[in-house]
Amino acid sequence: MSDETKSTETVDLWIAGTEESQFAPTDEGAQEISAEESESRLDAQFGRVVEDDYLFDEVVDDGERMIVNMGPQHPSTHGVLRLQLELEGEIIRRSKPIIGYLHTGMEKTAEGLTFSQGTTNVTRMDYLAPLHGELAYCLAVEELMGVEVPPRADAIRILMTELNRVSSHLVALATNGMDIGAVSMMIYGFRERELILDFLEKTTGLRMNHNYIRPGGVAADLHPGWKDDIAVILEEMPIRFAQYDDLLRNNPIWLSRTKGVGVITPEEAIGYAITGPALRATGVDWDLRKAFPYSGIENYEFDVPLGSKGDVYDRYRVRVDEMHESLKIVEQVMDAMPKGDYRVDDRKVTPPPRARIDESMEALIHHFKLFTEGFKVPEGETYVAVESPRGELGCYLVSDGGAMPYRMHTRAPSFANLQALPITMADSLMADTVATIASMDPVMGDVDR
């Protein structure tokens, strides 16, 4: 038999879908949705065989289930998220989130960066809450080193992270509104966010990915006139939040698209390790700022907003109420900001003042060695978690006594919360898919680490 004949026969066998084929259609790394993955199954309802989700019969019944891919390029999946939806008409019977398209590899990258360089890496994971990533990482480094930062540094960290929580929730509300059709909410959310980003830029020099919270304290003290800027935020934000309530709270379209949609029970949320507003919307009172306080957050009074239904509407309400509580914390920090240094007075960790570099060769060498070789961290391992806008953000850090982490792993809330999508979307309408995804507020940079 000639090579050409063999080639033609092989192609014919592949088209027929027989087991004799030496070629097999790919299945996206065995991630395709099926009742029993990577195995043939008999669909008794329609009397046909499905092989890795490829249909080989020519007659298709109008009533059969259909598998639809949504993403990873879809604008309403909030990043490079792919969903496989099994539809029965307009009803979603099963869904499967498929991740890995962003593949940033930040946890592995951390092993090649010094502990002082690490904040430039973790700040880019959850790019809507960069300061929370920096805080969790720095708290882990400081715990391994046995370093205690000054009270002013702690207060600045709380001030910045709570403002960051408000800015992140504003994006969540803006995009959630846009996804459901409330276009004005998108404009308002980003408009208010600018007030906070302006303050962050004055303090850190950047609007996002700040590299501001560092082991031993923060990179720089608050800028002159920071209290005036905070006063403007505290005055303007509650007025704007009231406008959101006027726009959405009793809007019949908004209520019909959010109430009773994407429901998750407290037992399901706990069983799937869901945290943050998605958990508290079910009525579970769990907030790391109360359960395991960090950076002196226990010194400030605030409440933990809770929902009761665990639906899209409750997740929206929890975020709105959390913004009010964060502003309460910000106001208390502003009124009680301690005096003193903004970073620890330890030459092993802290570089010399910039003015000294121009005056002293020893200071210049000290600065150079800290930022090129880094500082060594005692051997050991630790796990520290903070309450990010999306839930528990934890940093597991292992040191072998060198200047770089031996291993780093992040417990990312968006990664865990995505597990809820198949539950929240089961037996729901296809039209509610985008509203449900938006209400979970995933950040894919936080997922594909």
C-alpha cells in the first residue's frame, strides 16, 4: 500500500471517529466538560454516542443539551476566564470554569527575587488590590525575621489598604452594573475611584502596583497635606454612595436581575472555602480583620456587614456597606495617626535616608548592597493572611536562610471563590451568567499566579 493511500485511510478513520485512528482530537488538556471526563458515554435520551464531546450522528434533536464555550476572550468574564456551559434550552444545567490562560507564574518568579524585591511581584497579582498583596507578603517576611514595625507604619498600612478596599469595591460595583445594563453605574464607579487613586498616587507615586508597603514599614511617609485630601474623600464618598442607592436600590430592573440570582448557601460557601463579601452575603460572620487582627486593625471600630440570601443582590449590598465601614476606619486612622518613624530602625532591613547617600560613601554602599544583594531572612516557614476586598489573601513563605524565598505560595481569594460558579449557576438562566460572574468579583491575575 502506498504512503498516499495510507494517509488517505488514516484521515478517513479520524473523520469517522473510530478507535483505529492514530490521531485523536484534542480536548484542551482533558478539561472539556463531560459527565465522565475523557471517557465515552452513551446518551440514553437521544440514543447517540458522545466521544470527548464530539458528536458523530448527523441528526440533531432540537431538545438535546448543548455545550457552549464562553471566553476566554469574552469581555464580561472579567479577565481571561473560560466557561463551558451545558445548556438545556436557556437553562444552565452544568458549568465548568477553566483557568490557566493568563499563566503569569508569579509564585515561581518570587524564588528569583530578593525579599526586598518581592513586593514588586506580589503587587501585580490582584491588580485591583495591590496594597493588600504587598501587606500579606511583608507581614510574612517580618514574622520570619521577628521584626516589629513602628506604630505609624502600621497606621499608614491600614489607611492605605482600607482606601484600596473602597477603590476595589467601586470597580466591582461599576462592572457589575455595566454587565447587567446599568451603564451609569460604570461611569459613577470609575469617577469616584479617581479620588482615591489620586491620593494613592500622591503618596506612592503610582496609581496601581505601588511597591509601597515594604518589609520593615512603608517606602515613604505620607505626603504634606494628606489630611486635607482624606477629608475631601470622607466628605464626597458618602454623598456618592447615596446616589448609588437612589439609582439601584429600588430599581425594578436591577432587583429583578439580582434578587434570587446566583444563590449560594452558607453551607456551600463554607464547604468550598469561599471568603470575603461572597461568604458574608450568605450570612456567615467571618472577617479576618476581626478573627485574626493584623497591623493594629483591632484598635479601630467598625462593623462587618452581612447578607442573608447569598444572591447577587446581597453581594452588591455587602460591598456598598463595606465601603462605608472602610471610610469609618480611615477617619479613625486620620484622627489618631501616631507620630514617629514610618519604617523600622534596623540597618539590616532599612536603607539609609536618601539625603545621607549624597554625604556618606558608607551610606551609599549600604544602600547599594541592600538593593542588589538584599537581606537574609532566618530559616523557617510561615503563613500570614489579610482580608482583601475579595476575601482571605494569604502568603505562605519558606526561607532557607538566604536572601531569596525558597518557596512562596499565595492563597488567592479569587481562585477559591471561582469554585462557587458551578454552584451559583446551576439550573439558572443563561441570561444570568454574566451577573453571577460579576457578583463574585474575580480578578484573573489573582487566579493564574
